[in-house]
Amino acid sequence: MTTKLDKQTSDKVSFITFIVPEFASGYKMNVQKAYNYLKQYGGMDFLYKHWWALHTDNPYYAIKDMAQVCRDNGGYLK
């Protein structure tokens, strides 16, 4: 049995699966390490909560915002 996602959920999943690898690339780490870093320092929570606003902006700014949230929560990226 296949369950069809509603448009908003589908858009959210698409954005998250796009932006995490972009974050990884921007900070020269593999995707798994980037996900773990974002998860540990609150970046994923921020992403889940604010994905709608983040996806309307340039990905560069979304990545910078996520990195800042992580730094504010003890993350180490510059």
C-alpha cells in the first residue's frame, strides 16, 4: 500500500533533502556528518520549524542561518 503525501509535506521533505547536502558541501563535510552536526546543535530543529521561510530564500542564507543556530547552541563551524 502506498500513501501519498500532501503537497506541504512533500515540499518540506524535498527542501530538507536538498538543503542538508548543500550544508554539507558548504562546510566541506559528508552528508551524514552534516546531518549529525545539525541534529546535535539544533540545526535540524530549526530547519523543521522554519523550513517554509528558509526555502523561499537563497540557499546560501538558509545554510548560514542554520550554521548560526548551531553556533549559538555550542557548534564549532566558522
